[in-house]
Amino acid sequence: MSIIERRRMFSIGLYCTMTILTLSAGMQPATARALIGAAAPAFTLTDSSGRNLSLADFKGKTVVLEWTNHECPYVGKHYRGNNMQALQKKWTRQGVVWLSVISSAPGQPGYVSPQQANKLTADRGAAPTAVLFDPTGEVGHAYGARTTPHMYVIDGEGTLVYHGGIDDKPTARLEDLKSARNFVEQALSEISQGKPVSVTSARAYGCSIKYGSFRGGILPNPRADGSKIGRIPLTRHAAWSAKFEK
């Protein structure tokens, strides 16, 4: 592994560790009510088209909840590699409801307007059933969502049957998609075959969700030539990630 690659991975890890610590210091821990084998917490949220959608609206259907933040390099891996879009398209064609949830608070990394959300969906070729906004973080806390991406699968009875990471490769490296075991794909396949979900949870990985108490910070600013590392405001980390991941 080259020096630049080491710095790349160190910087991503430092960012995620820093934001998790910042969250822990700035907010009371949420009590998660989303338990495997129990009814998924009910919610009603507004989507990017202005509709109020409730979990109850999809009774009888399998539902995927995907907590997302387009500025997060871990989310970026799955979209740049067309992994998330492929899952969305495959399973929504089979009647699965796929809801992308944004719990970033206004002014925090990952927060977008409805128009920006729709543009992101179009630009990335994404195909969720809807993009939902949770700016107060109430739904995210109810589910215990901690990272982006953080995935949940709810069966047609409204029971939570999977929660955790999308796969077993907790990195931001695009090449790791090829060898990853995708737990969401596995759960949906088993449900479609009438089988019980064999893996019901896995470690969630990614960037911490930017709930309202997030105070911001700084990120390492790696240079392409591996020279001296400076620092940039955390609010600029989208541009940093885009440049650094090329």
C-alpha cells in the first residue's frame, strides 16, 4: 500500500471516528426501539415530492430503509460503483418498497432540499421508491440509525428482519464491492423465497449521521502528491471526498 493510499484510509477513518465522538459528546444517546423480530417503529415523513408517507402505507410489502448522506465517502462507494442503484432497481421491480432516509439536520453535512434530493436521484441514476426527510432525527433515533449507510429490512407483516451494514466490507474502497457479501440482497432474496432471514444483523459502518446536535469540525486535507497535509472545514468534506476518491 502506498503512502498516499495509507493517508487516504487514515483520513477517512479519522473523519468517521471524529464525527462519532462529536455526536457522543453533544447529545443524549437515543433509545432504539427497533428490535429484530418486533414490529418496526411507525413513522410518517415528508418525501422529496412533498407527500407525507407512513410506514403503514406499505402494509403487506417488504420495505427497505436506507439511511443516506451523499457527502459520505462510504455512501459514495456504493453509488459510484452502481451497487445501491442496482439493488434499488432490482427489488423495486419485484414490489419491494425502497425508502432512502436523510436524517442530517439543516445546515449539517448531507442535508439537502427536496429539489437537491431529486437532482441527486436523477444524476446518480438511483431508483428508490421515495426519498424521505427526517430533519429532527426522531425516526433515525427510533431505529437506532448511527451511520450512512445504515440498512433496515421490514417484512410484509411490519416486522424488522434485518438491520446493520449493507455488506461485510467496511471500507470506502470501490474495488471491495466485487468480493462483498451483501446482507440486504441476501435478506430480500430469502424473503422472496419464503425463507426466514438467515443473517438478521451485521455491524453498521460508514459516516456518523449528522443529527441536530452535531457541532462540526475539521478534516485532514490530503494532497494528491502526498506532501504536507493541511486542514479544511468539515462542511467542505464533500469536495474533499470527491477529489480524494478519484
